[in-house]
Amino acid sequence: MENLLRNFAPGVHIYSPFSKSPEQDPMPTLQKLCRNAVLKHVTLRRLTTGETSLHLPKRLWKHIAELSTADLKLIECAPTDAFNGYFFYKALTYKVLCLCDEQQYMVTYGYSKNGEVKKKADHDQWVKIRHKNFLSVYATVTDESTQNVFYIYDQPHTSLEELWEKICEKQIPVPDAFFIRLTSDLYEALLFLISKGLQRREFCLHNIYIMNDRLVLENGSMCKALKTESSNGEYMLIEILKLLLTKDSFHSKTVWKWIKKIEYHKCFLRNLNENGNSFSFGKLIQNLKG
């Protein structure tokens, strides 16, 4: 697998199971035609996130959510974020067009069917996760020539690491609403993680993302490191906030203020109100780009 993760150059993968001109089946089966009709009408995104009331048998759901490499048209390898940083620097990642619903998605390497049994077991749990503060896997696609399984999901705007670096670089003031939103989004995701008894890796700033104007955690199926049991949401949240201190001293006092609130006021997180909802990560990104 190591050979697959090496690049000729930044943004160019040695291995790509997707083509810029995928060959189409001249005589598709009735089953495939039905699947494509469903996806074109509701899109893969809406179908798997519950935004549609379409009721389908389980076997049909499974068939719809398992695509082939011929269903995806390659747009680019190693796509970049809003600040031109590469996503998933340790994994094979692609930006593709799904020919079934004509929507753009990100695709990243998940596991190989040839031997990675632990990843397969973990995969089954994580691909079912549906939460507004987690990256949701919409479908899987298998490269039949290698038996490598890939995950399909929406492309985030940027990582928290990239965003925080830009904030520190330009030394712009950050309102309390930013930290309210950041804290509440992360805490809600961490509590969900614990409630489901899911294992997780140590979260870093580079695997927390901004997407659809909210913070989302990396889906555990995409993690490339060993995971441990999750137990305490407050502790995990504080550990993430402390990572902000390693980037710059300009906002250190503000970050420490929020850490102390969480450490010494047990009801603080429960009392976070709607004050952060007025804050827009999208507008902040646009301001930093300008």
C-alpha cells in the first residue's frame, strides 16, 4: 500500500482508479438503469443524508450506495481547499464528478479488501454515521483491479488548521462568537461520538474541517492512525483547543479564557446558547482570502 501513497509531485498521484473519460456500458442492465434514475432524481447526497422521504428496500439501498469506478469521472487528483492547501496529505484523494447524479464529490482511500480485516470491521460502523458535525460517507466505490475501497463524500472548504494559520498570520481579532461556535460544534460532535461508543484517533487541527458553514470532524473510516476509546467530551474538547495555542501567541489569552471556562465551570458547555449561530465561517474565509 505504501507505493500507492507516494506522489510524483504535489497534487499528482501515481495510482488513480478513476478516468477523465470513463468507458460507459453500451448495454446497462435494468437494475443499473433504475439506480441511475433514482440518483439523478434525488442525488446521492440527498439520498444518504435523509433529506428525501424516499423509502427503498434495504437491498436497493445497498446497491445504490455501491458505485463502480466507471460511475465517476476524474476532475483532479489531490484537490485543494479554499486556501490552496492539499486535503488528506497521507491518503489518496480525488475530486470527481458522479455521472449518475452529475454532482461533484471528494473520494479518498478507505481500505483494501485483501487483508485489512480490522479496517473493514471499523468501516461498517463509520459509514453509517449521519451527523451535521461529522463528514458523512455517501457511498463506497471499489476498484476491481486492486480491491481497494474508496469513500465518497462532500469536499470541505478548508481545515481548521489552515483557517487558524491564516487568522494568526494576519493577526485579525476573533470575536467571542467564533469561539462559541467552534466550541459548541466540536462539543456536540464529541458527545455524539461518545454516545455511539465509537473509537477515534487523536483529533488534530488538520482533521477538523469547515463545511456548510459549520465545523465537522473527520469520519473515523478515513483515519490512517490507530484509534482509542472516547470517554470524556470536556477533556477531548480542551485538548483540541490547546492545539490552537501552538500556532500563535496573538490569541493565546482568548484561547486560555475559553479553556478555563470549560475546566472550572461545569455547566458552561450546557449553557452555550444561540449567540454563536450568527457567526459565519464562510464569511470569515472570504475575508481572509481577500
